[in-house]
Amino acid sequence: MTVTLRSFTPDDAPRLSELATASSCANGHPIAVTTEEILEEFSIPNCDPATDVAVACIGEEIVGYGFTYMLHNPGGDERCYVFGHVDPPMRRRGIGSLILDATIRRASEILRSSHGTGNQFVRTDCLDTNADARALFERAGLLPVRWFTELARTIEPPLETTILEDVSVEPWSAHDEEVLRALKNDAFADHWGSTPTSPENWRQLTSGFGARPDLSFVAVADGTPVGLLLTHRYPLDDELIGARYGWIDKLATSRSWRGKGIASSLIAHAIDAYRAEHLTHAALGVDASSQTGANRLYESLGFTTLRNTVTYSTTLH
């Protein structure tokens, strides 16, 4: 069996989406990855499809793929993530190692050609229960550095929260996108591994695949946004999961407004909106080592653990 790596072409996208769906489900993370999602992910400036995607083939058959995803940050630390999938029946044949080695090499090239002034990291992640992936990463010299948790709760019962009298929760569409981007970047500035979101990435995040600004909200005090909640929704996942999830993809509170009920009020508004949309669950992700108290907040609101992931990393300099 000879496995070769070649460049990506747009005609590969349907097969890659099929393969990513099968691989994710086999890993215990049932999601439906679409062609649209693949093409959006393989887009400049984070991923150049001509140079940053490796497609693994046996003859003409695609059996896996990997890609790099660069988070540019010329003013500070920079991170280039590597991701990949192998067709489940073809695992444990060295294909994953071949893909991982190629993507790590490419990530290192990208970082070394960057103009960042801070540390440079190559990173990836997987479910903490995925022993094969974890062993693969460790053989490649990557070390576990951080754990994250995805949590979910049913839409019922509604949340009862109290918000300050001078704070209101308003529709996302009532606010300027650049103001919201600046709010998110400021709120996440002290979060582990966070990179400021560029205007290009913000547009993709708020209007790209899965984005639901109509199910998203902004907390406002004295006419100024002090918190935001951005929802993503993936209807094609419903059959695989057996439920209809609304994902709280970004939840941010201005640092000077933390601890005042902003986040819980935004979540309560989102859950009410999800109920009106006939969804069954709300879900979100959190840094398991966060010092902000987010874990305790979500648990107090009825969220319970859905799954855990671990981030692996190596430092270039």
C-alpha cells in the first residue's frame, strides 16, 4: 500500500466533507461537515488551499487529509494549528503520521516566515478520550498543555437571572460589527491562547457558515456594548446528535463588567430565543483552567459536561 500526498483542488471538497464527517463521528464527536464548511475553512488569510492542505491518496482514492490554520498576530504570540482526518477503515496504517508530519512541517514554515514578535506555537487538539490521536501527537513531539470542556443544557427550564438596572440586552443587528469585534478582542485579551480576531476573521465568524446573528445578543450600558453572545447553528448535525443544538460560540464580557450578571443574562436571552426556534439544547465551550469563574457560572445555570478536549503544543521559539 503506497500512500501519497498531493495538493488540494476544489473538486476534492465533497469527498473531504464526507471523510471528515465519518472521522468525527468515529472519534465520538458526531457532526456533519459540509462542502461549504470545508471551502470556507480553506481560505486566505488563515489557510491557503494551494499550499496549506495535504490530501492523502492511495491511487486515486482519498483516504485522509490535513491542513494548517494560521492565527496571525504580528504584535504578539502566534499560533499555527494543524488538523486532519483519516478515513476510519484506513486507520493504524501510518496515514495519520504522514499527514501530521507534513502539516507540522508546513506550520513551522509559515511561522518562521511570519513577522510576529512573540512566541510561536504549533498546536492541535482532540477529544481527551481519543487515545490513538493523543499517542500520535506525542510521538510527533507535541505535548498536552490545556484542557477544554464542552457543556450543554436543555432549553427547559427557562433561566431566571437578574441584570443591573442600567444594562439592557439588545439584538445583535442593532450594533456596529467593528465595535463588537473590539469588545470581543478586549474581553479575551487575558484568556489563555487567545489571538485578536482580525476584521476578515470576524466577518467569517459572524456571517459565515453556521452563524446566526438573529439568535445573538449584545448587553449595553449607557449606550455602550459591554457584553456579547454569538450563536452558531448546524441543522445537519441534528440527526447525528438526536437533538437540536444552539451553540454559544462566543460569549464575552468587558473586563470591567465581569461578575455583574452580564453573561448569565445573555445566556438567558439566548435560551429563550432557542426555545422560540424549537431547539432542544444550548451548548458552549469553556477553558477548564479558566480563572474567570466561567466553569462555575455555567454549572450554576444547569450546564453539564458533554465532552472534553485537550490541546497539544510545541514551541518554535
